[in-house]
Amino acid sequence: MLHVNPVSTQAQAYRQSGRPTERSVIKVLAGLSNVIADARGRIGSTDVNPFLLTAEHGVAVDAPVVLRNRASKSA
């Protein structure tokens, strides 16, 4: 038997919440774009995985961000 934990319970709730709409996808991508733009070149990379998306909103479960240092900016 699999152990049920809070993350799997949340993921199951997202799976049952309906299909994402085009508007919710655009809202999420625009939000991520704004975060990157606001960082003004300080973000070296990011990896959003997994990303849970419902008809209304989304949540990044794991999203590490690697910042650039001053040396890499001049390269």
C-alpha cells in the first residue's frame, strides 16, 4: 500500500479540478515572464517542474532559480 502524504493529496485534488483554460495558461506564463523581467538579468536559469495547473490557477511545486554572479554577467 502506498503511503498518502500531503503532497500526493494536493496533487490528486489538482487532477480532479478540471482542465486548464487558455486564459489560466496565459496568466501563468505572463506571471513567470514578469518575475524574470523584474530580475533584470540576474537569473541565470530556472526549472519549474512539476507545475500543477487548474482551470483557475497554477502552482510551482519545485522551482529552483540559479542567480548569475557579477563575473558571469561580464562574460
